[in-house]
Amino acid sequence: MSAESFLEEAREDLRRIAPEELAGLSDALVVDIRPHHNRLSEGEIPGSVAVERIVLEWRLDPRGEHRIPGFDVDTTVVVLCNEGYASSLAARDLRRVGLPNATDLVGGFRAYAAAGLPVRDGATPAVT
């Protein structure tokens, strides 16, 4: 299986969110999985939570003992990366962990910023 087909398969069950839609999701948990250096140089989406990709499933397992506060199994979780590729795979994995409303941001942070949407200075410490 190629990387492209792997990505296509991951996106089959996602209702991906366009950058312009994100502001209308007031109850969503926005999770930024970009590396620290990207968040530092490009900024962050206001209200987003930076989570290291290596611990994502443990911090967002709705029934896990290592989960972060502020969400439950019904929460819409929108994952973002630089350009919307790794975030699709991460959202698929979060659905497997038990978050049926996990999805990702089309085009990632860069599409969001290019659309002129609000950005804050980065980089807040990531959840590890």
C-alpha cells in the first residue's frame, strides 16, 4: 500500500473541517500536533492545545487514566498539523481510540493562516 492510499483510507470516515468552519465550532477541542519549531516560527490557533504526536492517543483516550481534561467521548476533536496530512492519520487513530467525532483541519495550520484567520504567537509548551 502506498502512502497516498494509506492517507486516502484514513480520510474515508472523516468529515474534514475547512479553516473557515473552525470558528463556528465553539465546543471543539483543537489539537495542534506540529513540532515546537513550527509553532514557534508560524504561531498557533487561539485556544488550541499543543500535544506531542507521540503521546496523542494516551492524552486523548476518553477513558484513559493519562487523558487531558476538557473533553469527553462526544467532543469534536479537530487535529491540525502543518498541511493536513499527518493530522488525517492522527484523527483516524483518535477515532479508533474512542473519539467518533475526531477529524482534522483541511490544509492544516498553513491553510488556516493563509485564510487570514486569527493566529497567536507560539509556542506554548506541548502536552507530553
